[in-house]
Amino acid sequence: MIFDDTQCQLGEGPLWHPLRKQLFWCDILGKRLHTKGQHWQFDDYVSAAGWTSETTLIVATSNALRHFDITTGDHQVIVPLEADNAITRSNDGRADPQGGFWIGTMGIDAQDGAGAIYRFYKGELRQLFAPITISNAICFSPDGTTAYFTDTPSQQILQVALDGDGWPAGKPVIHIDLQGTDFRPDGAVVDVAGNLWNAQWGVGRVAGYTPAGDFIESFAFDADQTSCPAFGGDDMTALFCTSAAVGLTGPAQGKTFTTQTRYTGQLEHQVIL
């Protein structure tokens, strides 16, 4: 079912704020941060967010990580993000269990290898992986020992071990291989059992995979370009999914959806500034 009728050109980055019990999401091309019944306009592309307190978020724009006040709409730069690179913008991002915030970048026109994946942790922004063409599927195992991510054109979701502070402790290896299929991995989230739920661009679905990488089931949505899932609701069993209208026609394209599931999501982790 449709959760919100707002049509996003490129919906992304849904975040269920665990203290406010409120969903936030972005329209990257519209340069807007949304919640149901309200939006905030930015001057730059805005793609992902994490929560830092009951009233504040960390928000990734095309050239910075910003501290955003939900009450006033004010925001200030925390740290620049590829601010000297005019061809890139932020894309997918999520907080890790240790309190860090991972954020991927990509070329505005999806230029090959123009992007990277970074981690912001306690004031430090460090590049982790490059080159990346379209950064996506950033999410984490419940115990904080594993991170997942993809470069969408590769059609492979990778996993990498993390140390106690949440930094990568080895080289990424293949977790889910979708090569040879019609499934192009976009945003992803992990539930409390460690299952990974991946929005798959162009086929209108969110697919679930066990911690071993085996397919469980999928949820279909009426928009073709499903972009990123999030769990939320009072008992964290509602699955939300953003979508993109860019390049498509039809009344459901670009809207934000929800469906009830038998799975329970993790509470999103607080980002430590």
C-alpha cells in the first residue's frame, strides 16, 4: 500500500526514527528531505540520514554531512564530503551499530568509478572503498561484526568484517551474487535475525536473503524503480520502501510504500558526532 502520495523523482534513504516513531526519506533530485505531510528544501542533492538525537539528524548532501534540526529546519556543515569534486553527490548511507555513519558517493551522471564509500565516526571522515560507480545497500549485521554494500552495476552485494570500533578489518567478499539475473541491487536493510532486505531497481520488489545469502521471499510494490527499504512501525514489522519516478510515467511511480511483514527490523542506531 502507499504510505505517502508525494511523488519523488528519486526517492531514497528512508529512516525510521526510533525515538520519534517517524519516517524520514529523501528525494535526491528534488533536493528535499521528507516526512509525512512535510518537507524541507535544500540547495543541494540530499540522499540519506541518520538520527543523532530526538530532534536532530545527520543528513548527507552532495558536498557535506550536515547536522539538521527537525524543529527549526536549520542545518550546519559537520564535515565536507567531496566538496572539491563537482561531478559527484552522496547516495546511499546508514548508521552502524558502533555509532558511525557510512555514506556512499557517485557521479551525478553515474560516471564509471567516480564515487567511493566513506565512514564518519566521532568526528573523522575516512574513505573506505573506491572506486565505486553507484554506491548502495549499505547495512550491518545486528552484532556489528559485518557490513554489507554494493556497487550496483556489479550486481553483487559484498560483505566485509568489522573490528570492535566498526572499521573494516579485511577485504570485502561476495555475499549475494545477482549476476546473470534482472535484479540490480539498490538500498538494503538488515532485520534483527540478520536477514538482508534489498530493494531491486527496475523490478518493483524488495527481496530478502538469509545471513548465509540464500533467498527467502520478496515483497512486490507498484513502482518499478524501488530504491531503498526500512523497517519501522510500533513493533518494527512494517517494511517501508522508497521509489523513483525519473524516466517513468504512472501514478504510483516515485511514491513511498509500506507493507506488513512477519519479520522484525532493527532499531536504527544513533550516530555519534
